[in-house]
Amino acid sequence: MPQEQSSAFAPDCLAEACAPARQRPASAASGLTTETLRLWKAFAPLTPERRRWALSVGVVEPRRAGDFHLGAGEVAVIVSGCLATEAAGSDLSAEVLGPGHVVATGTGRSVAGQWITDGEIYRVALADWLDRAGEAGMLHLLNAEDRRRARLERRLVCVGRHLAAARVADLLLSINRAAPRQDILLSQERIGDMLGLRRSTVNGSCRALEGAGGARTGRGKIRILDACGLTKAACGCHAAP
């Protein structure tokens, strides 16, 4: 969190940010929580007053690995965990999103995907956001859309430039950074769908990564064993902000 904003994060802000109107896990029932800090940081471009408003009017909902996501006409932000969104209704992954990423911003645009780890999501109606968050809130959404386009452009370049093993390692690394120390609910077939690779190619890549001690694959699950090792093997496209 930038130093010049730290003074605004006072106890009265926390009381408002943790208002009972928000749905949240029992562990966040009172006091300062890591979820509140993540949201506060996610809305850093907004003024402290508008960030307090965002935290007080939105809802935070838990999600389980494997849950389907479909959102439209809302502002949604990942609080914790990792969500893979789909590209134009296909199994091909458009983005792998983690804490702080804006999921949906447009009234005419729906976003579908699947949670690949446990997590939480912040949601508020787009109309309420636009009515109350002001110019700073609109700029926040526009900047999020610019970052989304940049990530998609990097991914298109990645497909044509990098080897399969580097792309698989990078995908796993980006998920691990979003949700450290969680099992990743992904089969090799699903990874192939997300990256546009054949299952046999994914299998060979996963065996190479497992042989190097970077990850362990199981039936429909993957566990990261050595993030540093994955970093050396990864191309870096998904993991970039």
C-alpha cells in the first residue's frame, strides 16, 4: 500500500469496511481482516472516502474450487483465490484472475468461468457503482479494462512464441501466486483446453515439471512443490500483472 495513503486507513474506516451489510466468512466477522486489506488495496486508485463506500455497499461471497462463475451488469473483484474465465463461451481460458483483478465491468458483457481454487469475490451492481463511485470509480474500471487487454495481447504472443512446458509452468505459477499453498483443481485435459494444447502434450509437460520437483500431479489436482523451480521453467506471460 502506498505510504501516502496509510493515514487514511484508520479504525473508523475499518468499522465501516466491516459493516454487517457485507456477506463474509465467519472468520471476518469483526476487526481487520486480510480480505479487507486486499479489497482496500484493490481499490487503491479511488479516494479513501470512495473506497470506504465500496467496502460498505458490496457483498463478499465465498466460492469453492469447481464452482461455475457467471456475471454481468456488475463490478466484481477477486478477493482471494483464483478464477479462470472463458474466452467467448469456449473452454479456452481468456484470463487467470487472482486477488485484486476486476472480473466484470460492462452492462452488455457477461463473464463466465470456473474457480480453480477456493476463494472469495466482491460484487456490487454496476449502476450503483457508477452512481456513487464518481469519476475516480469510472477511471478505475477503464484502467482495469486496459490491463485486461494487455494480458490478452501477451497471451496471444505467448501461444506463438513459447514451448508447451514453459506455458504450462507459467499457468501453474500464476495460479500459485494468486492462491498460494492451495491444491489446484485442474486436470491435464482442462489445462489443455485452457492453453489450446493436446492432452498428450500437457502430460509430457507435467511429467517434466514433476521430474524437476516443481509440481505434483494427481487425479484432477495439482500441487505446487517448488515455486522457484517453476519460475525458472515458466515463460512469464500469465504471471505478469
